[in-house]
Amino acid sequence: MNNKTFICLVFCLALIIGCSKDNPVSQELTQKSAQSEQESAVLSAAQRGTQISGIGFLAQAGECEGGEGASYVLTMTGDLEGCVFTFIDKSECVGGYYYEEGREHFVGTYKGKEGSFWTNYKSLGKYEGCSGGGPTGAEILGFCEHPLVKGSGEGVFKGAAGRYYMVDKVKREVKYPYEGRLLF
């Protein structure tokens, strides 16, 4: 998914949620969308970077070691092979949607070379229900963006910049296809 498509998707969801001057949460989401547009301008330099893609899955017990205190863990396949340890910093229900943001630590390989990096992610999803700050029931749709934290890369990712996106696939088996660009 390219940046223009992602920005359009965020804008459309903001309209669905009901942006208005009387709705402070909607204003916050609109400001976050504007911030995302500014971050996308920074990413435009990485457009000539390396395309990455693959699929993430919720990790099974024993698949990923470490990540103490992680809220959940994904196993990544494709260009990024390894584990993503997710730490939720903020979550809330907004107009029937579930918004989440936090930090992620990827530990694994790229083209057989080891490394790690951190992201600051933002996610928006629609579930059967949403109450008490968290989703309830099955996921209907969801997407998220994962910009790399500047200077956080180690090993093969030392000095890397860029971001990747996930659009959740929730029919039959839940999986998280990703694509993006990294500038090494």
C-alpha cells in the first residue's frame, strides 16, 4: 500500500468515525492523521529504498524467546524473518473503532543477516464490539503503520530508516500481510 492510499484510508476512516468540532476524540484522530502526513513526507526520501513484504502471524507458545513484558508477539515471515514484540502504550475505543499505539521491537533477519530495530506503531481496527478501552469479539478489519525509530537499528538494520504497513486479513486464519520500504 502506498502512502497516498494509506492517507486516503485514514481520512475515510476519520469521516466514518464522525469528525466534528464537537468531538474532541475525532479532532485528536484528525491531528494524528495530519502528523502521519508529515511523517509520510519524511518517508518520501525512502521511496527509493528497498521494498519489503511478507506476512505476520500471532506467535505460538515457544516460537519467540525474550520480549519480557510484551503485550503480544508476532512471528514474521518473508523479507523480515523473526519476532515482533509489541508493547501497547495507549488504547481506546473511538466511535466503535479500536485505536492503539505503542512500541515494537523486531528481532530477526533480513536476507539471512541478523539485526533488530524499534518502531512506534499506530493501529486502527473495527471489531464486533469495543468497550472499556479494548476490542471485544472478532476483528472485522484493521490496519497499522510501523515507522522505524531513528537510530534504533542494530546489525543489518544499523542506520536503517523507513516504515511498513499491515492490513489485517481476518477470514479463516488471522494473518497480517505487510509491505513497506527500508532505506539502508
